[in-house]
Amino acid sequence: MNDKILSVSRRTRSTPFTSRVEAAGVKAYTIYNHMLLPTEFVNFEDDYWHLCEHVQVWDVSAERQVEIKGPDAMRLVQLMTPRDISKTEDLQGKYAPLCNEYGGIINDPIVIRHAADRWWVSIADSDVKLWAQGLATGLKLDVDVFEPDVFPLAVQGPKAEELVARLFGKSVRGIRFFRGEMLDFEGHPLYVARSGWSKQGGFEIYLDKPELGEALWDKLIKLGEDLNVRPGCPNAIERLESGLISLGNDIDDSNNPFECGLDQYIDLDNDIESLSLPALRQLAGQQKRQLTGLIFDQKKTIQQSNLRVEGQFVGELTSQAWSPRYRKQLAFAMMNRDYLDSNSSIEIEGVLGQITELPFSVEVLSA
């Protein structure tokens, strides 16, 4: 990693947990939704093994909430996504791609229903609030759209359930995936959901009282001492192994959900009012690109992002990392369908890579 300085100002907002993250020796940040998001503590590989074997506390305050509140709240959320949200229950979240009128992906958040007239859109890295405000204004919807003071803290890893149960009680163990409960911390109710940006299992605690941030962090660290708890962050190695897509890295608004393997979250046949559905119905089955996986047996960081075969552009490499578990270099690439239809491998910078579907299967990785 090149040593560079990140200039922090009011535009790069800190969080209620920043003092604890700094004290824990964070080595790197990225900017995500105009906020500081830790990316490394010890090193990527050490952080990876610890996440997979123990439990970590992540400051993911950069996972901002766009609150949509008012009589037309549910209508606006449905307009923004082609996934049917009509059966979403209170305190339930759903992964719901947000798409524009051309079918392009604006964001891929979890939408959380607190009530029929109050929703949180828990966003990846793009300015969804401005888009939602524009739709509300243009369509004269009776809603307020704003960013509340909510700062998610994730607890991730195989020991996460035990740690969160120690803090909030045994009812945590009954929370299903993408479901949540309002649980008490120091006399204040917090939304706690089984979710998080890893496949290691865990929870997200949505802190809406910033002055409790340091106490919440400290309590989790103290309760998890015998569990080998430590601060962590989303990990690039674990993300690729798990096939988790990163908005802005792997996909953007030039891509539609079909190109990204998100077909199951698009309700083409449902009678719902969604801004993108007319375009997506036309695009179904017509995609010329596909996000796919690449596996290389040799540890090598690919320098070129534009992939060419005999001078012909065939795709773009979007993310990559060395997997210490499988001893393979893993990558995501947005590939042309014409190439995929007739090829199962690609040579890049003298290294032959196997093309495979996402998410990677354990059988393919272990081969």
C-alpha cells in the first residue's frame, strides 16, 4: 500500500465511534457516503482470518440511512425499487436494488420498514437522498426525505451472536436474517438486526443516540474479551470469497440488475408501481454483459482493468484479492456475453484464469 495522507475536514465526517477506532490503531480509511470508513487494522490477511474465526466490531456509520416518512412513504420506496415491498413487515429489511427509469442501478440497499409511513433506506455509496427528494418533489408526494442521525455498528464473525446476546439478552438468538427488534441499551431502544456485509454471520446495531456511541463500543469490547473480540471492518478478501458486490467498484448506473446476477430481486410480473419496471421488462433476457468470477492459481495483482483478447475488448476487471484460504487470486469482471458464450478461461498478463459464475462455489475454489 502506498503511504498517502487523507485530509479530514467537515466534509469527511467522523462518527460516534471514531475515537475508539483511532485508539484501536486503524491503519486506513476510505471515504464512503462522505464519511470515514475503516478499511484495515493489522493487515488485510490477518484481519480476514480473525473475522472468519472470532468476532469483530465494525464502525459502519458510513452505511447511511435515508429516512422516508409520511403518508406516501411506501409509495416512494416502491417507485425506487423493482422489488415488491408490499409484504414487508414492521422491523423487517429487504435487499432491494434501486433503479432509474432506464433500469440502471442507483444503489443496492436494504430497505427497512419501521411502519407503513416510515422507512429507512440503508444505502451503499451514492447520494440516494437527493434522488429520493427529487422524485418526491417532482411527483408531489406527501413525504419527508432526510438523513437521520443513525450510525450503524456491526458485529460480525462466527462468535457474533454470542457477543450480541450477552449485551441485549437471549431474544437476539431468535432474530431471523434481515429481521430486527427494538432492544434496550442504557434505557434507550435501538434497532438491532441480523445482517451485515460479510458471510460470517452477525448483527447491525443502529445507534440513533450518538452520545451513547463510546459506551456501546466499550461494552461490546469488554463483553467479548474471552471471545477474542477486536475492532475490524469490511474485508476485501472475505467479500470476494463470498461473492458480495460493491457498488461503485463492481456495478454502477450503467449496469442493470440482470447483468449483476440480481434477477431474483426483480418482480417483473407483479402489479406494482415502480419507476424502472417498464425498462427492465424490455431488458430481460437481452443483457450483453455479465458480472462473473475469475480464478487464477498464481498470486498476481492484475494491473490492467480493461481486458482484451487479441486486441479485442472483452470485459473489465472490477475487484480482486488473494485468497489465503484457497491459495487463489480471485477477481470480479464485467464480461461481454459474446466472449462468455464461447470461452471458459481468459489469459491476462500471461496468467490463465478460469471463468466461473458468482458467487464462487467452494468446489470450484477448492479444485
